[in-house]
Amino acid sequence: MKKLILTVVVAVCTMNFTIAQERVDVASSKNFKQAVETLNKTIKSKGMMIVATVDHQNMLKMVGASIKGATTIEFGKPDMGKMLFTMKPEAGLEMPARFYVFERSDGKTVVSYYKSNYAKYGADFAKMDEMMNMSYSEITNSVK
């Protein structure tokens, strides 16, 4: 019986981890700089706010490492954040949303993100996942 319970617990934990970590990679037809600029513009056009931009390439130069373009764009919709934080403060770990834009060794630019998974905080949040994942897709389509 203990073995069965342990198996179920491990299966459920693994399933939740897999769902929470569903990564999407979108190849861009634009160069690195154009892709970052287009994403910023499109995010703002959707009524979202850019909270932070992290220039990984520049940061790594400070410690003697050299990489091609690599930037994280953190963004969100303040009214959605207000609702989420009010209902489930622990969901703050999920916000702001992030796109990681990087240049591969072959020069191709890729935009990566994890799909929204707010539903893990309760069934009331499933619609939010649908809306956010649709927004992520529309935003990244701007660089295809």
C-alpha cells in the first residue's frame, strides 16, 4: 500500500512539474536586435507594461564571457496582476511573464517562454491561462 501511495505521489508531482515547465521556442525571421524591438513594441501595443529588460550578453562581458545576443524581457498587465495577487499572493512567483530572446550559434534568433499555468492555483484561473497563452502566441507571431 505504501508503495502504491508513493508511486501516485511521484506521478502527480512529476505531472505538475511537466505542465509548469512547458517551454515554447519560436524561431524568428528577424535578426536579434529587430526581434527584441518588435517584441517590445508588440507587448506595449497589447496594453502590457515592460517591467524589466535583462541584457545577458552585456552582463556576461563584465565577467569575461562572450556570447551572442541574449535578452530577457519581463512584462505584464497591471490589472491582471492586481487580480491575481489579490486572490492568490503566492502566484507572484509566476509574474511578470518573460520572453528570453537569444541568438543561436548559426545566427538564427529564437524567442523562448514557458506557457502560463495559473490553473495550478485553482480552477478559477484556467481562463487566465487561456488568455495569457493566446497573448504570448500573438506577440511571438510578430517576429516569425
